[in-house]
Amino acid sequence: MKNRIITLAAIFLSSHASMADTDLKDEGRAVYSQRTTAHSFTNADGKSLNYRIFLPEGYSKEKKYPLVLALHGAGSRGTKNVKHMRPWVAGWSSPIVQKDNPCIILMPQCPPNKQWVNTPWRNGSYSMDKVAISEPMSLAKELFDKVVKEHSVDESRIYLIGCSMGGYGCWNFIMRWPELVAAAVPVCGGGDPSQAEKLVSLPIWTFHGDKDTVVPMKATTDMVDAIKKAGGEQVKLTVYPGVSHNSYAFAWKDPELIKWVFSQRKNPK
């Protein structure tokens, strides 16, 4: 593990150098809110989930677009459909990204006092056999299905990103529905290593800070090691040396990550 951190320190430093070249930065909730539209989804049982959606400039039903499902962290839970407008959720709506990668971005908001995955973050990994699907995750999946059906989505280019509580959500989503996703980016989250065989063929790039005291880094390395042990060769790990829980502040604007995500494709059913 020590050698792996030393190797990834070089990746961290090179990412810092390349970030400056992109000019990609936090534009603020007001800008992200202006670029997106606010909605509320209600399912057949009357359960609801707020969400925002971004449609690329010149959106046309005559074209197919990649879809990014972005799951926020615990600090962005709320009821007003604004608090989750953070760069690691809505930042890829920036013209800098959209110029070469026009995409739809779906951004549900988890209600207060609920979680994408009902497990204590400080405990790291968990067992899906003991943790039933949460109401917000179930609603997010229903919402996802609705958006894919009603919008012009390229189903070979569906991407999932999530940080912290959303990192748990990201792992949970791909463990439940791996066939739907072309690539996933779980940041400082955790999953169930016993589900690793489901993920051996899925491109995954995961990030964590080695000084994280909110979600232990072992939550990420448990998943990476289990996937590799199961034969997976498409999982990547970046460890940020000296970084605490804010690894997402670096990961979302890494130009190599942006290029990597939008280069991934799968064959739709």
C-alpha cells in the first residue's frame, strides 16, 4: 500500500499542474442554478424527490447525448433544490467541458436526514445483504429511468459520479445495476466488496484522500482490491497524499478524468 501511495503522489502533482490549464473552477450555486432547471419527481406511491437537470446548448431530440448522473454528499441534502448545486455535482455544465463533451446532467437532491445508502460512513465497507435499498436511492433509480426514457440519451454513454455520501451512492448504484453504466467515478465512498464480481468489466476511476477522517480510505481500497482479485482490470485508484475528506474538490476538475469519462462507451441492450 505504501508504494501505491507514493506512485499516486506523482499523479496528484501532475493533476495540479494540468488543472491550471483548464481554467475549470467553482462558478458558484447561482451560476449552476441558472444553467439548470428545477423539478420534482413523484412516483406511483406518492414518494417524491427533487432534482435538477442540465441540457446542453442547442439540445435536440434529433441527437443522442451522454448522460451524467451526479450524486451529492451529505452536506448538500435539503428541500429547496439548490444546496446541491456544487462544482463536483454541476461543474461539468461549464462551457469548458461542454464545448467538447455536450451532455445531459441529472442531479437529484437527497432529502434531509436521509441517505443514498443507509450505512454509517465511518464504518467504511458494508454488506448489501444487511442494508436494504434506501428510499432516496430507489427514487433516484426511478427518476433515472424516466429521464432516459423521455430525453435523447445515448444509452451507450451513461456515466455515474458521486462524492462522499454520493460516493456510497455511486458504488451502490453500480452494484445494483452495473449493466446500465458505461463508467463510474465514486469519490471517497464505499461499497460491498462481496459484490466485486459484478464490476469486473466496468470502467471505474475512484479517488480518496489518505488523511480522510470522515470516510476511511479503506472503504475505497477494499472495493478496488476486491475487484482486482475478482479479475477486474478496468478499475483505477487515485490517492491524494495529505488530503482529508475534500478529495472531490480536486477530482471533479481533473482534465484527465474528464477525457477518460467521456471516452468510455458500452454496447446498449
